[in-house]
Amino acid sequence: MGEDPDQTALRELARQIGGREVGPRAGESDESGEVPREAIKALATADLFRVTIGTEWGGLGLGDVEAAIVLEEIARFDVSTAICCQLAYNGPSRGIEHLGGQALKERYLPTVASGDCIISIGITEPDAGSAVQNMRAALRADGPGRWRLNGYKNYSTLGHVASAVLVWCRWPGGDGAKGIGAVVVPMDRDGVSVTGRHRGMGIHAATEAEIALDDVAITEEDVLLAGDPGSTESFKTLLAHLNHERCGNAAMCIGAAQGAMELAVTYARDRVVGGRPIAELQGIQWKFADMAVALEGARLLLGRAVRLAGPGGTPPPLETAMAKTAANLAAKLVCDESMQIHGGYGYSREYPLERAYRDIRGLCFGAGTVEAQKNFIGSSVAKGKATSSPGWRDQTKG
Ligand SMILES: Cc1cc2nc3c(=O)[nH]c(=O)nc-3n(C[C@H](O)[C@H](O)[C@H](O)COP(=O)(O)OP(=O)(O)OC[C@H]3O[C@@H](n4cnc5c(N)ncnc54)[C@H](O)[C@@H]3O)c2cc1C
């Protein structure tokens, strides 16, 4: 799908910064587990944290298409660094801008746009992952317009370095999905503590934190979206907003996989086995064929989902679920085969491939697993929801 000249220029800029500032530092931060601060600084200097934030708040006011472009280019070099952008583009700040009040916008949007503030996402709990409506985090009334928040969030990406965390929680009187809403809590507020960090197989420079919330004072100014104990509407709105994050996740998978495939092509052209470059072997070419088909398919599905969002809109759920599923599965295939094509070197830490392989594996859980996406796609199709096939009438509409 074509890009306009501004989008092409943005891609070029992101690729340049990625190649010059992000890629060369990625191995080191993967080893140390430190947040890639120098890379973040370079992205901020290039105004790349401003992409989706409104111009009123110091952003560029661009949409999901542009977010996907930059995320793809940065993830080509390093998924951990791309995740810092993902939080700024498609994480809590997007929700704050669309759903939040003036105080929240003033407090957070300008500093997210400048790259000085990370807001983590606190949805998952030990007993509420895919079944997020089982969450225990809850508000207790503490006077007019005041509450106390108690809960435990166990997979908040970059929570240990964040300035604030978006917490999904239940309003007093709610049950199940009824009453779930969201608040934004500064990490330095009394009662908020980081109790640990996960040591995952990948994404070492953007790890997930465990966050305890013990009787944290909450006021109306912290509320992103109030839960109504008699309704699931707020919960549905929050879920719909995750489609931004899912598209960003897909873009990062596509970028990391594209980077891996390009490395594999270069390697296969150079590596001579039995007197011929392995790129000339049909067995290797068939791998490239499978990789290219999967990757291009995912890219097309993502392009459709982000374009359908339109200016200021949200990517539609079915198209988003298809794009995330295709991108997660394509990235697994492409990164695995790229490693295989490198032979034993692909498995070595001296080459960037094994890092991409480990990193994209984590992306297959974040923002809803492949199984969760398939449940939604499958049940939608079974109900008669049309895909884009010409002539397939949407049987869910009258
Ligand atoms: C790298 C990484 C970053 C993350 N970042 C964040 C973050 O910033 N904020 C946050 O809140 N959370 C985050 N998460 C958590 C993530 O959203 C959850 O891991 C995910 O939603 C799955 O929940 P779970 O791990 O509890 O698995 P479970 O829900 O326990 O599921 C276990 C397995 O069963 C499958 N399964 C569950 N239900 C069904 C079903 N009905 N049908 C078929 N299969 C099913 C799942 O797909 C999975 O394979 C992150 C996770 C990872 C790995």
C-alpha cells in the first residue's frame, strides 16, 4: 500500500535514527537489562516521541499509520527501544488524549511528547490475564470524589522506570466486567511500589514490573474513565482502545522480522557451502518464499487495520485481531527460519538474530495472546461477520 511523501520521509528518518542510534546499542542493553537511555535521547531529539500526540500538547498529531511506520523501523533494530515508542504512541497517552480530562492531559501529554515521561500499563494480574474481567484491583470510596486503590499488577512493561501507571480497576459496587474503569497513578504516590521485575527470555531492556497498590489515594483528577457498577460500557471502551496497542505490537513484529529476514538474505548470499552460496539452494529459497509470503500478508493486514482507523479513530477490532495474529505468527516463522539459515552462527549471541527471536516471542503475549485474537476472529466469523471477501454479506447486519 502506498505511502504519501510525508510518511515516506518519516520512515526514512526512523530508519536512519534506528540504524545510527538504536541498533549499535541494542546488544549492550540486552546484556545489561538497562533501559536504552541514549537511544531514547536520540529518538527524543529527532522528535520521534511526538508522533501521535496532538499538536496542542507538543505532538505531531499523526495517527496509527505513522505510528506503525516508526515502530516497524525502530523494531527492525531493537524491540526493547521500540516498546518505549509504543507506550508513547499507543499506550496510556493515547487513552489520556481521547478519554481523559484536562488535568490528566496537561499533567502527562507534553512530557510524553518530549520523551521525558513513560507511562506504564497495569492491566494484567496474577489471576487475571486473558480473562481480564477477573481482576481484583478495586477502588474503595473515601469521601466525595475520593477513593482508595488496592491491587497488584504483575506485568507492567517498564513500570520500574515509569513516571506513572495506567491502572484498570473496578469501581465500588461493580462485579465482573461491570464497573471496570481506569485511573492514572503517579509512581511516586504513597502506597505505590515496584515489588519486582520479570526476567524474560527477551526484551531485556524493557522488562515488565510487578506493582503493588496499597491503599493509594485517588482523586477525580486521576480518573481516565470512570467505571459504572451497573454497566460494562467503560470496560468495552477500554478494550476497544487496546486496538491501538495491538496494531503497534503487529508493527514491531513485522519490523523485527523484516530485519531478521534481511540479515538472512545477506548471509545466504555470502555463505558458501559445497562451492555455492546457500542462497542458490532451492531448500533455502523455499524458506525465503514462506517468510516473504507470511511477512507481506501480515503487512497488508496491518496496513488495512491502521488505515481503517482514520484520523483520530480507533482501528476496528476484527481487522486488528487478524493483523496481530498474522504478524505474531509471521514473526515467529521468519525469525526462526532466519536463525536456521545462519546455521550455528544464528544461535550465537555475536549475531543479532537470536535477540530478535527472543524479543518477538514476548510480543506474542502482550496486548492479548494469539489464542485470544483467534477466539475473537473465529467467533466473529461463526456469527456471520463478513471479512473483506467481495460478495460475502455481513450476516450480523439485518
Ligand atoms: C513481554 C510481555 C509484556 C507484557 N506487557 C504487559 C503490560 O505492559 N501491561 C499488562 O497489563 N500486561 C502485560 N503483559 C501481560 C499479557 O497481556 C498477558 O501475559 C496475556 O494477556 C496473557 O495472560 P496470562 O499470561 O495470564 O496467560 P493466561 O490468560 O493464563 O493464558 C495461558 C495460556 O492459555 C491461553 N488461553 C487463555 N484463555 C484461552 C481461551 N479462552 N481459549 C484458548 N486459549 C486460551 C492463552 O492464550 C495462553 O497461551 C505482558 C506480557 C508479556 C509476556
